[in-house]
Amino acid sequence: MVLFRDPVDFDANVLLASLAVGSVGFVCFVYGKKQGRFPQMLAGIILSVYPYFVSNAWVMLGIGGAVLAALWGAVRMGW
């Protein structure tokens, strides 16, 4: 009888999407910290953390696109 299920998903698509989104998040965070820009730092933190909680590659990429679109909108509004 199995009491605990392994929560780690080793699907290659999920791992690749997580690596891509996390890398973009790291770059956004470093750029935002270096330039003193809060929206880029916040987007970088969000992009780096949420892939730990999403186990579907398409949903992960969709959320990442939405976060980047919100960042683009914030920058266009002058933040």
C-alpha cells in the first residue's frame, strides 16, 4: 500500500518549460535589481517561483506569458 505519492513530475516538457521560465525570471530579477526597477524584480521573482507549483507545461508557459505581458504593460505605463 502506497501512503505517499511522489510529487515530482519528470516529464521532459515540464522540466524544459520550468527551466525556460525560471531562466527568464532570473534574468528579469537580476536586471531589475541592477537597474533599481521594481516591476522587473517582481516579475523575476514570480517567474522564478511559480513553476514549482504548476505541473502542466502549457499552463506554465501561459502563466509566464501573462506575467511578461503584465510587465510589458507596467513598463509602458511608466512604472
